[in-house]
Amino acid sequence: MIDFQDVSVAYAGESRPALSGATLHVDEGELVLVVGPTGSGKSTLLRCINGLVPHFSGGLLTGQVLVGGRDTRTHRPRDLADLVGFVVQDPMSGFVTDTVEDEIAYGMEALGVDPLAMRRRVEDALDVLGLADVRDRPLRSLSGGQQQRVAIAAVIAAGPRILVLDEPTSALDPVAAEDVLAALHRLVHDLGMTVVMAEHRLERVVHHADSIILVEDGRVSALLDPAEAMVTSPVHPPVVSLGRLLHWQPLPLSVREARRRASQVRAQLAALPPPGFDDPATSARSAKRHSGSGSVPSGPSDSRPSGTGLASGECVAATTGLTVRRGQVTALTAVDLTFGSGEITAVMGRNGAGKSTLLAALVGELPRQRGRVTVLGLDPAGLEPQARCAAVGLVPQDPDLLLYADSTGAECRSADADFGCDPGTTAALLTRIAGPVPPERHPRDLSEGQRLALALAIVLAGGARVLLLDEPTRGLDYQAKARLVEVLRELAAEGHTVVLATHDVELVAEVAHRVVVLADGEVVTDGPARQVIAGSPAFAPQVAKIMHPIPYLTVDDVCRALTPAS
Amino acid sequence: MIHPVAWWAWGVGLATAAAHTTNPLLLVLVVLVAGWAVLERREVGALDAFRPFLFIGLAAVALRVTMAVILGNGVGGSVVIVDLPRLPLPSWLAGLRVGGPVTLESVLAAAVDGMRLAATLACIGAANALASPKRLLRYAPATLYDIGTAIVVALTFAPQLVELAGRVRVARRLRGHTGRGPRELARLVVPVLAGTLERSLELAASMESRGYGRLPVRTGRARWLGSILALVGTAGTCAGLYGLLSPSVGGWLGLPTLVAGVALAAASLVLGARREVRTAYRRDPWRAPEWALALAGAAAAGVFVVGDGSGWAGMALQSTPLAWPELPLLAAAALAVCLSVIALTPVPPRLAAARARTASAA
């Protein structure tokens, strides 16, 4: 179905080729996962399949790409539209029309499908992706998961045999991601479509894949068996790390397979004292001022303990009876929360549950209906921007919003000037967080991880005691994520208060002391991370699912428990 | 769903009517009719274009009155409200005066002139709110498809630009700036434009990979003919509409130019449509309510144009000597028809659902 013969792609002004010597062959009806660190050439590879590279992007392509027998050199993307469907990373930016039905019909109208057939195919697409009940809704009013499914429906309605997706679940909460993946699974298994997708959140997708293509520095592997690929892959999900740690052969890729293999380990772990006394997530805090608050109380979780981590830390930020409306919708209803110093809190919940609203309210950016917000005893909304930055800082979902200069060095200097701190402060912070970053590089040319680090460094340069991060791991690969985890732990150990709004359960398992779950703008759960996420079907990380009912959250937890203390 | 062309015919008809009277009573009635339609038939979540258009209109009234007070507008009058000190001007600016006596008549004439513009704008705003221009563009014929697409992209990105500008401003504040003032505004330009450009490229990539622009190759002569017909036709239509809408230009330019322009444009459209490969999904049907809306709009426009042309009493505000305007019955009746046809159209589904919820809650 898809044939790459010695394909190389070089963009103008780049010293290294974006793709070099890719030769691969994908058969019909396969679900292929493209795996690699950020900036390794995954997107270029995907865009070669429907001819966006080089017809749309520019650059020089050598070798040959044959898709369903058509050569992309002579066929433009629009000439392949009936064969290849391409779903861009952010569905909202790819939508052409206003409503679900019109969007699904758009591609077929362009292809000139007969109106009667079109009517039938729109209905089919609505059914296959479970969108029938939102068919006449405006696209903007849909949730992220629904938007992603509309984008897929819009593409498959035109009847392509190949579907190419760039990070289809990165922006979604775990349940919405499951919906999208289930729909893709159905397309492959019932309709025999060929699916090629790139995704960073491997824990969500790797067990769905029939084969894997590893991409690193533009070098592309042939199609590999997923289990074999995961033995050597530099990026891999926790279940694979666990399998590697325990020397399981062949490597399990799904929680189900791993659980079957793990019965012996579970018995072994059950005999040990429960985890948490030496909790890696809380060790930073307990080392600083240990009072036992990090350990897990036995007893069922109380749904509203006020600030579990507060027993030892002073209260730095708080909301009382906070109610925020956004347009017609009440985004937050009577939220009472307190955040202590040195505490890392993860705010979780569905897309649209009010996570971002909570962060925006904490930084004083949204008008409130009722209630109070205090940070270091002051209301951030009433502070001058400078004074506010010294109290509380927010790294927005899209860190690019904080970046204006045309080089990283200039960005750091302007941040120093903005906050009136000594020259070099921001640059030093950046080096501490991300290691050496070339100062002449344009911020937009940095990797996702480096951009996030730069935004974080700027916020820290303002001197913020309270750090708010909105979806920090979107688009981060595992290495960048591991670095982020270290940085957050260090910051918490220094006494910063960290609040994360995130869908990434693995990140929460690694780093959070405490988890707050929001639903429809209300706090439904607030408790120690281990208690809240270990037992939750939606928010449990992979290791917790494998080790259930013993509350181990991360591979590190297991590793520590199994290696005798030295 | 009501056919978008029907709402636009109704709205443009009302706008034409408003452009042909300076009777403040009639103008207020026109705005009330348009506003009522928006209140009753705007779908939940649809763009609320009525309010901004109305604000622009009110700003126009204020501007015209201010200009009339300061510069005068050539309307004499005997009732002097205030006598402003007159600015002495050099002799070569003899035609211009700044300051001087301000008469009630001239202020009223300016206000009514502004109101006419405001009412016209309000009608267009109402049409915008009732049927999104994007839906209207689906009915644009193939020849205009490229222009139509450009307009669609522009319509999509104007709101996104505003949204992005808001987010960038918030981000500026996160970096310790106020986000206000001209210097700050200048700082916003680069990130906002860069972000919007990136999104436009993403949209273009998406449209390209979904088969946009798969038109067959047309022969040179047919394309030339089509383009020339379309250009001349469009120019003729615009000139005709201008003549019809602004009574000051005079009658000869109006109707005949419009008819000729429309005919030429139609010919170019037919020529283009023969080579059409696109197909259309679920066109809205054109039924009785659509006929009623379009005819009511046309009737209002017709009555006002005729009334204005043949100088019925009350169509224009009589300013010298000043008199309380009377209400021309036929014109008022035409507006009543425009109002009553709204009742024939169905309430949009989500608005109806929202109302049912409110009713059951109460």
C-alpha cells in the first residue's frame, strides 16, 4: 500500500537532512505506529505519505514514494485525497466549516461525490465514530475528543484506504483518548484501512499497533514487530520499562499481558510493607521537613480533606468558595482548595472540567463571580503585574505565547529586563533546567522540551513562589518528560508550590504529592496521589493497573521495593 | 433550517428600505423589526453580529452630529441652540466654517442621516446573525468558488486573530507587563501574526490534503470569457446597487445597470457551472417561509423606493420648518409585513431546546 524507496528529505537552510534513506513497505490493513523523540523526523515521514512533503512544505525529496501505486512526485496531495486521509495535529486548526455535518461533507464535496452517496457516507461516518448525537453542533462547542473524532470522520467519509494521523491523542484526557483509539481500531479491523500514526503517549497506543517504525535523527527503521522494537527503542512506555526491569521475554505491551506475567511479582510485593513510607514522590518533602505527611494513611480516602499536604507546609495559595463563569457556562463552582509550600498538586479531570480555568483564576486573570483567591496572603487580581509575577507564575498550555524574541539569548535578556533581575539570571535558570541551549537559536526552532524549559525559566526569573503549569507534557517525549520531573522535584524541594493541570497520568504518578480531580467545575476528589490514582480506572498509571491492588505507581517504586536496601 | 439566502434577501430588503427614508419613526421601526428577528430566531451559539453592527451605527450617529455641531452641514434653520465661538479662517478657506451658531434643524438633520446609516447597518448585522455568511457561501456558484474560499478563510481567521490577541495579551501580563498602551500593542503584533500565519498554513495543508481545488483543467478561451463576463457583470451589479441604495446619485444609474450587471454575471456563472466537479451536500430546501421572507423583504424595499421617489408625505424628515414627522401608512404596513413573516419561520432547534429547558426549570 505504501512504499518508500530510499527516500531522503532535506529542507533549505538545514545542515542535516530531515529524513535520510528511508526504505519501507506498509501492507494494507496494518496499524503502524511511528515512534521517536521530538524533532526526529516523524512529522516529515507522515507528510511524505500524502505528498504534503515536498509539494506543500518545500524542500528536496530524493528517492520514490509510491502510495497505492501513485507516485507522490507526480501527484499533489489533492490528487491523493481520495486515497490518503490526513489528520493534522490540532483538529480545530484544520476545520474548514462550522458544523459537524458540513465538515464531514466538505471533503466529498471537493471530490465531487454524488449527493445521494454523499448523504449515505456522512451517516456512515457519523455512526462509525459515534458522532450522531452531535451532528448539527458547531465545531467550536465540542470537547477535544469529539473534535478529534470529527476530524477523523471528515477524512474517512471521503473513502480513503489510508489514514495518517499526527499525535491524535496528545491533547486528550485518558477516556477521550480511549474513544479515539477504539474508533481507529474499528477502522482497521472492520474496514481494513491502513493507519499510520505518530504518538508520544506510547502507553496509550503501543498495544494497538501491528508494527512499529522507529525514527531517530532522520534515520528510519523498517517495519518492526512491536515487542521487538520496544526492546531497543529509546522511547518506551512504563509497561515496557517494567518488563525490561524484570527481564520478561517476550516483552508485554499491554496491561493485560503484563498483569498475567506479574502474578509472581505481585505475591512478592504483597509480602513487603506497603509503598509510601519511602515514597519517591514525597521523599523530597519528607527529607526537608519530615512529619509523616507523605506516607499514606490506611483508611478509605476522605473526599474533602482540606489540603492533605498541609500538615507540615505553610499555606501559600488558597481559593475559598471560588465560582467562575465563562460566558453561559459555570466553569468552577464553589471551589475550596489550599496549596502548601513544597507541595506538587496535580489537577486532573476531563477536557473542559475547569482545570485551565482554575489555573487562570489562581493567577488572577479571570473575573470571578464569587469567592476569594489568595496567594501569599494577597489577591493576585489586585496586584500590579510585576508584583504578581513575584508571587505566582503560569506556564500556559502553549509556551510559545510567552516567547517573542528572535533568539533564545535575546529572550533571556528581555526576561531579565522585564523582571528587573540581574543580567544572566534567566539564562542561568535555563541552563539549569534544560542543560546548554544554543543562545542564537530561534525559540520556535527549539525542541518542545527546550521551549517549555525556556518558558519555565522566564516564569521562575520573575521569582514566582507558586508555579502553575498547564498541560506541560503535551508534545514532550519521554526523555524531556523525565527531565521535567527532576526539575519539578527540585523546585518543590526548594519550597516552591507547584500546581499542574494535566491529563498525563504517568507524569502524575511520577511527580505529584496530591491529586485534585475536577468534574464539571466541582472538586470531586482531593487526596494524596497514591490513594487517588491507584484505584481509579480512568486515572491509574500502567504500573498501578498491573500491580493492583497493591498501590505501586511507577517502575521506580517497584524497582526500589525489589532491590534490597543497601 | 431556513435557507440562508432567504434571511439575506429579507435583511437586504429591509436595509434598502432604511436607506430610502429619513423619517426617524420609520428608522426606529426598521431597527426594532431587525432586532426582534435576531432575538427570536438567532440560533444559540451563532455569531452575535447584530450588536456590534448596531454599535458601529450609533457611533456613526454620534460622529455626524459632532461634525454638524462643529463644522455645520449646510442645513440652515431658525432655532439656534447654542452659538459657538467662530474660528477665524483665512479667506481661501471661504467654503469652510468652524464654530458659529448651531441650529436645532441642522443637528436633527445630521442625527437622522446618521440613523439612516445605523438602521441599514443593523439590518445587515441581523442578516449576519440569522444566517452565517459561511452558510451563504455554500450557495456561491462554482465560478466564484475561489473568491468564496478566500472569504471563508478570512471569516475564520478574523475571530481567531482576536482570540489569539487576547491570549497573547494575557501572556504579556504573565511576564510582568500591563498589556496596555501603544508600545505593548506593538509588541503583540509579531506573536499574533506569527501564530495566525501558522494556523492559516495548517488550515491550508488540511484543505489541500482533503482535495480542495481538484478542478479540471479549463481551456484558455473559456476561462477568459468567463472571467471577463464575471468582472463586467460584478461591476455592473455593484454600480446598479449603489445607484439604487443611494438616492443622491439619480435614477439612470439604478435599475437598468443592475439588471444588465446581474444578467452578465449570471451568464458567467452558468458558463463556469458547466465545468463544475464539486457536488453539494444537503442543500437547504426553499419552501413557503423562504418565499415569505424574500417577498416581504422585496416588498419593503419596493414600497420605500417608490415612496421616496414619488415624495410621499412623511418619507423624509421635514426640517425647515421643523415639523413632527407623520407615519406613512403604506411604509409602516410594509414593515409590519416584514415583522409578521418572522412568525412563519421555525424557531432554530437549539434555541427551542434551551427555551424548553428554561420553561421546565421555572
